Amino acid sequence: MVQDCILCLQEAALQFLSKKPVYPTDPKDCFVNPPCGCPNPGKEVQCEDCPHLEACFSNCRKESKEWVR
């Protein structure tokens, strides 16, 4: 739990200091170098349950809504 809080604070500080998004803002970028190492990300059956892809797509959707405002 403490490690999760530290990681969250590190990512928030990185994003604040660099002023650029930590996660991709284009859904196509979610398929580039996924942490699972899948050779065909998004094309395999197990990709439907991939937490990385779900989080990445969700973040892209959130970023696109912020740009619309």
C-alpha cells in the first residue's frame, strides 16, 4: 500500500514537472511496446482482459474530453 502511494506521488510529480502527459493521448499509441510483451497487441484473445490496454484507452478518452472543454 505504501509502495502504491509512493508510485502515485512519483508519477504525479513527473507529470507536473515535465508538463507532458505520462500516458499516450492517442489510442494507437497504446499498442506500442505494451508491458506484457505481446507481439500482436490488440489482436490476441487475451488482450481483451489486458489491464494495460484498458487503462491506456480509458486515459486517452479522458484526455480527449479535457481537450474539448
